[in-house]
Amino acid sequence: MPKYLLRRTLISIPVLAGISAVLFTILALAPGDPFEELATNPNVPAEVRMNLRAKFGLDDPLPVRYARWVVAMARGDWGFSFVSRVDVDTLILQRLPATLAVLGSALLLAILIAIPIGTYSALRPYSIFDQAATTLAFIGFSLPTFFTGLLFILLFSIHLDWLPFIYRADISATGWRWYWEHVRQAIMPVAVLGLFQAASMTRFMRAAVLDVVRLDYVNTARAKGLSEGTTLVKHVVRNALIPVVTLVALQIPNIFGGAIVTEQIFRVPGIGSLLIASILANDILYGWLDPRISYR
């Protein structure tokens, strides 16, 4: 096992290096940089602008900037946010707990829904339950998270007035009331992400159980006198989970992508909303898209 982990880690290093180089190049070639606003500010002298650009190496060749960035990342120096006026690592660490709490809860909810429903659907193929679960699964991963989130807000927040649709980090309650308020405001974003992921996981779980349940070793376990429950848990579900675990690992980027939209809808103060705020802060692109914006 240690050799396997070491081999996989060594393989991942060039992959991560290639991905980081591509992303760094794309971001470097994108319009705008941190000091574009200073270029349009008449109160900032030209010498100051030039000194700042030289200090941060914004005019250096791209390979030099990338090498400097890799060294800084390895040292834990993630830079400084000129918009928020704090270090980037501090800013990320402030937002990371909310994102991890929502994503972790959503992934757990998806697994708790997908495994029993997918397994029972496979054991009762083409039954009414299987057809209903299949239909709901298709509907679940066909609807985007922003649409489901708006439906949840209209139903549970506006119509029924059961749950808050604004995620607040500064809850003034104390004790158990504090925990309860956090649970209430996390129900809808967790449910939106969890149901979306559970829909596709249910289909994969059903297909995996259908493949495993027909194998010879399952029939051998039954022939040895094992109960149906023991056979199902130890021999069917356990082996069917192998491709599902792979699916969960492959879906982690999609979960983060869905979290960006969900955090914007419910105003969750996480990494997704931070990413959107960072994109919106670069208003140079808006000046190119919107002719009403002038930088004269």
C-alpha cells in the first residue's frame, strides 16, 4: 500500500504541474491585471505605477513569473488581495470551512440516498419502484442547480416560510440555538447539491449492482447458506461500490462547480462566492463588453 501511494503521488506531480502551467498561462493572457485600475487613476503618478509593476514582476516574461509563482506557492506565500486588503491564504481559510461543510454534507446526503435506492432498484428491476426511481434520477440530473435552488427558495422560504434563503455567518444566537440556526440555513444548499449528485450516483449504483448480482461468487455465497442480507452487504454492495467510489472522486470538480452557483443563490460565504467576487472585481472586461463604461 505505501508503494502504491508513493507511485500515485509521483505520477500526480507532473499532472498537477501541467495543469497549473496551463491555468497560469490562461490567466496571464486574460485581459486586465491587479494594477489596471491604477493606470486609469490620475492621482497615482506614473513612477509609482512603474515601481509597483516592477516590484511584483508583472512585466517579466511569462516563464519567469510562473517559476516565481511556483516557488511562492511551495513556501506558502499565496500573495496579497488588493481588493480585500488581506493575504490570500487568510481570505481562503476564512471561506473554506463554509464550503467544506456544505460540500461534505451534500456528498454525504448523496451517498445515503444513492446506495439504498440504487441497490433496491437493481434488485427489483423494471418494478414500479425502479421505474419511479429511474424517472426521478433522470429529472434530478437534468435540472441545473440554480433552477432547483430557486424552486426551493420559492417553496420553502417564500411560500411556506420554513427556511431562510440567505446564509448568514454572523448568527447572534448562542448555545443550541446557534447550532440549530446553522442547520436550518444549510438545509436548502445542502439539499440542492446533494440531490443533484444523488441522481447520477443512483443510476451508477443501480448499474453496478446489476453487474455484480449476476456473478458466480454471489451464487456461490447463496449456495453456501449465507443469508440474503449477508450476501447483499458483503458480496454485492461492497463490490458494486468500487466503480461508485471512482465516480465520486471524478465528480468532485463537478461538485465544486455546482457549489459556485449554489453559494451565489443562497449567499453562502464560501470559496464559490469568493471566486465570483474575484471575477467581478476585474472590471476591465466589462469595459470591453459594455460600451457605456468609459475609462477616460
